[in-house]
Amino acid sequence: VMGKADGIPAAIIRGLEWTPGDGRLADIVRPDGEDLFR
């Protein structure tokens, strides 16, 4: 699903019903030591 080997840290999720919230991207960014793409 994810293009880790291609250097693309994203997944396409079809059919997901999503409602925007008040959170920030910074709230979900992993620390460097836990980043799977570094």
C-alpha cells in the first residue's frame, strides 16, 4: 500500500468518510527516531 521503497510516505484509502478536525499536522508527525521513512 505504501511506497516506502519509492520514497513516497503516503497511502490511498478508498471509501474513507473523513471530517476535518481542529488538529494540526504537527500533532501526528513522528519524532525522527520513530520515523519509518528516514
